[in-house]
Amino acid sequence: MYAIFVKELNSFFSSLTGLIVAIVFLIINGLFIWVFPGELNVLDGGYATLDTLFIIAPWVFLFLVPAIAMRSFSEEKKTGTIELLLTRPISDLQLVLGKYFAAVVLVLITLLPSLIFFLSVYLLGNPVGNIDTGGTWGSFIGLFFLAAGYAAISVFASSLTQNHIVSFIIGVVLSFLLYIGLDSLSSLYVFRNIQHIIVSIGINEHYESLSRGVIDSRDIVYFIGLAAFFILATRMVLQSRKG
């Protein structure tokens, strides 16, 4: 598993994927936080808060994470190396985990530079440090778990096809449905009696809970369960290929 993990990380950085993703993430969020006028602009809002980052970042990750993971298995299928990987002395689960953890580490590396936004707002506060530090760290943790969930979904999408673009689209659509699509579905009259159940299955409910700075074990368990579900689903796809 470790060899797969290292191989994936090397491929991310040798192709500049990691650097490009980090730059795009910082630029898009930076524009909304500091440049574009309006309610989301920290300077226009007049409050020392990073709410803008935690509103915009899930949407940015909705596209960036599938872009990171879209080649995980689709590239192996396209080049024919998937057959070689499946005959190596590692289990299918170890293979999936190696690729998944590499994507998660890249997500973490992408997220870490955004701490400069926290430092900037912290120093701009009047008085200095006039920011809800606990709530902000809770939001960062929630954002990481959200992106880790996206990564599991995107790795699964990559296992379904050898076409990178198709893998990317499937990853985006599945992530969107789980992030906000279920919330919209629950608002339909026909689902009024099970609205709460549908909402609780979606990512947004648990992400918003963590973003309030309350680290609830139920939300952590949800994200771990979400990742585990798609990791096992990816393993099943690989096993079906053997059959």
C-alpha cells in the first residue's frame, strides 16, 4: 500500500497537479475574500471572520478534488497497467487505500496554505486576534473531512471508467448530489415525512455542523463512514473486473 501511496504522490507532483490545484484553490478563495466586492468580502463586511472561505471552498473542492482523483484508476485502465496492479502481492483494499490516501494528502497540502487567510484576518482584527478561533479551527476540520469525502467519491468514479473526463464528471455529479442535491430533494412534498433522514444522509448537514465549531462525534463518524462506503464500493468494482 505504501508503494502505491508514494507512486500516486510522485505522479501528482511530477505533473505539477498538486501545485496547480493549490494555486487555483488559493486564488479563487482569495478573490472572494479580498477582491470581489459584496457581502463575502471581509473588508466590506467589516468583521474578522473567515466565513467566506468556508462558504466558497466546498464549491471549489467540488471541482478540484475530482480533478485530482480522476486519473487514479482511469489512467491505469487506459494504459493497461491495472491488470499488473491487480496481480501484485497486495489486496484490492490496500490498492484502493493507497490511491485514496494519496489524494487526501494532496487535499491537505492544498488546504494548509489557506491558513494564511486565517493569519491575515487574525492580524487585521481590532483588536488583533478578534476572531472566533475555536469556530474557525472547527470549520477547517470540517472542510478537510468534506474534501476527504469528495476524494473517496472521486476515486470510486475513477474506477468506473478509463476516460478521465467521464471520471471527472461522475465525480462532480456524485459529490454535488451528496453535498447539496439531497437537501433539495428533501424539500419535495413527497418526501416530507422522511425529510430529516434524507438531509442527514447528505454532506452539507454534517459540514455545517462542524463549521459552527462544534466537533460532534456523529459528524466525524458520518464522514469516516462516507469514505469507507466509497472505498469498499471501489474495491467491489475492482473485484468485479477480476471476475
